[in-house]
Amino acid sequence: MSDEEKIRSKIGTENPFKVPEGYFEDFQQRLMSSLPERFPAEKTVVRTPLWRKRPFWASAAAALVGVVVLFASLRTFDRQEDAYASADEGVVFTEEEMDYLASSVFDDYTLYSYLTNDE
């Protein structure tokens, strides 16, 4: 006789788990009585902006953008001053440069002074 047969002869082959009498007959009533009367109210999702969640990083990003804009405007300002300085020194401009100057940041008086320059 094998080990498995010995165990089956001692324990048996009958299922040890049994369902109590009438368990499924009133199952639905018991389940419904254990549930609450109403469903809980839906939770509203509150979305928090990034600058409220991470104020340090938001302020650091804003400062970085400010520094970049500041340096970009300073570079543009320096280029304009260079153009004025070279015009005052009597530099002769080409036709393309004159077209650019006429359509760019110079006012009418500055353009007139370039055109009437006798040098």
C-alpha cells in the first residue's frame, strides 16, 4: 500500500467542508440588509496648481525666465548702441544695410541724418 492510500484510508475521501442548511435561501436578504441605505457622496477632485504644490521650484523657474529675458533685452540694447555709434563715426552703409535701417528701430530723424551725410 502506498503512502497516499494510507492517508486516504485514515482521513477518508469525504469533503470536510459543508454549507449550512438554508444558507443560500436568504443570502440576498442578509446581503442587502448589511449594505448602507445610500451610497456615499462622490468625492470632488481638487486640482492644485503647480506653484502651490512646489513653490520653491515655481519661483526658481520664474527667476530663471526673468534672467533670460533680462539678458536678451540687454544684448538687443547693446546692438542698437553699436549701430548708433558706427553711424556717428561716418561709416558708409551698403544698400542692403540702408534698407534694413529704414525698416528697423531707427526713427525718421536718424534715417534723415544718414541720408544727408556728405562723407
